[in-house]
Amino acid sequence: MSSRFATLRTGPKLAKRLAQVELGSLPDEAVLDYLHAEIRQLSQQQARVWAAIGEVHRRVAGAYAHDAEWTPERVFDGAAYEIASELRVSKPYAVHELQRAQDLEAMPTVARALRSGEIDRNRALVLLDVCTGLSPEHRDGILAEVLPTAGKVPPAKLRAEAQRLAIALDPEWAERRYHEAVRHQRVVRYINQDGTVTIAAEDQDAVEALAAYARLTAVAKAAQRAGAHASLDTLRSKISMGLLGPRFAGRHETDIIAYLVSEYPKPVSEDPAVADRPAEHTSDEHSVDVRPADEVSVDERPCDEQSPDDESLDAESLDAESLDAESLDAESLDEAFFEAEFLAQELLDQGFFDEECTGGQRAELISIAIGMRRARSARPRTDHGPDPPPF
């Protein structure tokens, strides 16, 4: 960084110097140095904001210290309501920020690194997330190891290293976090700014969730082979909504595929090159993105209420080779096996399990995925789910 900013610590002097800078007048070689200085100062300000949030909690606790009915949980909730009311933000956002403020107070070395600009908000959140729930001794050991270089590595690499150390110090750490998260699994829905609706499941059991995702992908790929001209994202979204709602209730997979082929037929164009263009196949072998597709049809017709144009596209009249039960099962099984094995390996790569545990998890995951394909009538669970956004 240029000596113009590097010699100044975060705080009033650096803020004053930055406020005097006219961005347009900076030479090219100074712009990145200026940006780095702004990020350092922003980190210091973030530490001050969290300190102020923590102070709100202390004031609320002090105001009701004489009242035995004000339990710590009630005090926390009251402080969160005060913050939400003052800042005009949602209650979940206030709760998250208050929890982070309290976690930061318990880790003074992280707070000092944030105030000095050595780490930014994202890296602080990584350390708070990993170290919360560890014993003070293990937490201090991890921070002593990673903090000196935390500001020089990407947040993802910092998380991986901190998780590796946490597992080495406390082998049961990951398992405790996993089971605690699964205990709060749920399904939520919220309306997006463009008017669409997001429905998501969060904190699901890894085996069930990855096997369900593998099954969605296998059915979507089978639909593409049968002639559905849509991306895997679109087809997965349509299948999941149909299985959760009444559209595909009690339907065999061949019926679902027939519906998708009729819903996304081969495009008609005067240009032969366009007409013969294959359906878009999303590269999905290494994807774990489970967001709904961008193009979701709002047609709510059940499978048995087809229009006259759909009559020639029922399950019996579809291409026999593409819907042959044996070939469909074989290909779908291969795809489900691959998806399940790959996604299970990701759990190991992210450091959530050791080799022995992950091997068992992978075997169970693959077994369930294959079993779901063989059963064909089995369905992913639909009684869990996610959270609304903070605002």
C-alpha cells in the first residue's frame, strides 16, 4: 500500500485523510491503495458498530436486572427488538447482528484484528462461525494459528484451515454443529423483489438432501433425453414444485417425464439450424446450486388435464426407447450414483468429517440414492425448510 495511507492506523486520522481524497484526481497506481485503506477503515467501523450493538444488550440487561422474570433469553429478545425498531430492520437481522456482537466480545483477539483493519467483516464472520462452540483453550489455539495471516488469504481458505484445526483439536466439534443445525431444519418461503417466490429447505440431513437432489437431477436428465427442451435448473425446479404440490401427486416418473416433454416441446422455427438445436443441458456434474430456476412456468394444469395439443405426448406415445423402464432405470441409477458420490466427497473436502466417518456417510448416501431410484415411488421429504432474508 502507498505510504500515503499505510502509515496511518485505522481511526479518526485515517478517516480524515480518506475524506480529503478526490477519487478522480488519484493516479492509476494509487487507486487500489486507496481502496485497501477504505476497506481497513470500514473494518474498524464495523467493529464499532458491533460494540454499540453489544452495549444495547448490556443496557437492556441492566434495566431489568432486578426482575427475575427477565431471563437471559428474554433480555436478548428485548435487545433485538430495540435494535430492529431503531434501525428499521427485520427482527431476524437484528438477532443475527446481536449474536455476532456477543460472539465478538468473547473473542477479543478477533475484535482487535477487526478494529485495526487486519481482517474485514467477512473474515471476522468466518472466525466467529468456526470458533463459536469450542472450548476457550481450543478457540485460543486456533486463533493464535490463523489470525496472523487471516487478512492475507481468501475467506474460503481461512475457513478450511480453521475447520481443519478445530477438527484436529476437537474431533466431535463438526458432529455437534451438524446435529444442532439439523435439529432446526425447516422450510421457508419468501417473495423476491421481482415478484417471484423462493421456497427452500435449510439445515437438512446431508444424506437425505443430497440423495433427493440426485434424484431430481436424474429425473430431469431423463426428461431431457425424452425430448424436454429446457435446462436442468428449469426441469429440477418444475419437478420439485410438482412433487411438493398437487401437480405430480401419485404420478409415476414416466408420467412426470411425459408432462415435462409436453411443457417444454422442441422449439418450432423456420430456420432448420434453430429447429434442430438440442435442448440446453446445464453442466451439472460439479454443481451443488439448489436455487429455483429462473424460468418457472406458472401453468398449474395437472398431468391428466392436457390440452388437445398434448394428447399425442402422453406416456404411452412417447418414444419407446427413451422411456423404456429398464434403460431409464439403468441410466438414472448411474447418474444418481455419480451425483451422490460426488456430493458426499464434497463433505469430506470441506472438512466436516474425517476419513472414516465420511466413508460411512458416503456409503449410506449412495445406498439411499440408489434405493430411491429403485423404489421409483419414493419421494424426498417435504416437511423441513429455510429462512427469510434479513431485510
